[in-house]
Amino acid sequence: MRNWMLWTAALLLTLVSAVYQRVTGPTYEVRVDAEFAGGGVRGELLRSHDVGSDLPVGLEVDTPAVTGRILWRRLGAGDGWITAPMAREGDRLVAHLPEQPAAGKLEYSVVLARDDETLVVSGERAVVARFKGDVPRLVLAPHILFMFLAMLWSTRTGLEAVVDGPRRGRMSLTTLGLLVVGGLILGPIVQKYAFGAYWTGWPLGEDLTDNKLAAAVLAWVWASWRRGDGRWPRAVAIVAALVVLGVFLIPHSLHGSTLDNTTSAMVSG
């Protein structure tokens, strides 16, 4: 199989996995597209917001007679639900929920009403939004780039092992290097800016993002160590590529850093 075909296959697998991880993660916006009271209701409900400002909640609501309110509370704090009215600004209903510390979470539901009709826009389960510190683009952009390249090289190296190509050993080392730079060096810096801690995975915590990164790095340490010729080294590279693929199919930020509102301690969940 030609080199360009392998790279094309690796790129497609990487793009599909990256998009899947993004849209299934707990920080991806809840999209709203509904009909209520003879008009449309459209918008996005945020599940992630930077520290430094209140969380904006807004929806386009076509019918002027429709009003809205938000029920919200701090997640896990034992607070009662607080009701906040939404204000109409043209064709939008808007409100703001109070800023929380980094890793602090709020849960909220949006309720629309007209006369005796009501619609819980957010569904049966409340939307959970997590606050995070602002991460400089000069740190975040290289982190994202290196992690994407690590996933691409991992997939391509796995395919190289499948066809028993000559580049597997060198590509294994490249994959490991990309994971180390993007994950073990830049990753903790990003997390420090966002949540105030460099590492919250094992043995310090149960952060799934950190733990799955550790699994990916260990898999490619193993594959790079056993990068010689023969069926066994090939199998190790294939397994390492599958580990990374599985890791990146886990939604991003799932069971990530969370501020315990009862103790003010950082936990995972």
C-alpha cells in the first residue's frame, strides 16, 4: 500500500476521532432548536466558561409573548434552586449566572413560558457548566497542535505496523516525542492555567484526562522500546495505536477537575 494512502487513512481516522471526542465531551455546548408558542427557539447553552465574568445564557425566541427564567445552583453544594428571570433583548431572552472559581460548577435549567404553556429547553437533566481560568493562546495552540499530531502519528505508525512497513521504528519514536511534548509538558501547563494544578491524575487524583494520557504515553514507551523487527514488535505498535485511539474516543474532560463546593478542595468527577 502506498505511503500517501496510509497517511490519508490515518488523517481521516484522526479527524473523525478528534471530532467525536470534542462533540461528546461534557464541555460541548447544548444546542437548542425547538418550536414553542408558535415560534422557533434556537441557540446554545454553554457548559464551559472562563473565570473573570458571569456565565451568559441566551436563546433566540421568535414569539415576543414568551418569557423565560433560569433555575440554577452550585453543583454538589446542597444549595436550593435559585430562580433568575431572563430579560428580552430584541428576539433574544438573556440572563447571566454568577462567576465561580476555577473548576467550580453550576447546574441550570432554562424554562420558557407563555400563558399556561411551559417548555424546559434544557431537557429533563440540568445543564452543568464548569468555569476555568483563561489559558494563553501561545500555550493552548501548541498543546492542541502537538496532541493532534501525536494522534495522527500514532494512527499512521499503527498502520505502518499492519503493512509491515520500514518506517515503524522511527515513527514510534516520533509518536512518543509528540505525546511527551504535547501531553506531559504542555498539558500540565494548560491545566495549571485552567484549574490551578499541573497534574490531578494518578497517583494524585482520578482525573480521567490525565490518566488516559499516562496510558497513551506508557503504550508508546513500550512500543518504542520494542521497535525492532519481527511479529512481536509489530503487534506492540498496533496495540499502542489502538490504545491511543481508544483513549481519544473517551470524551474530552470527562471526570475532569472539579471544585468541591462543600470543602473548596479540587477533586475529579
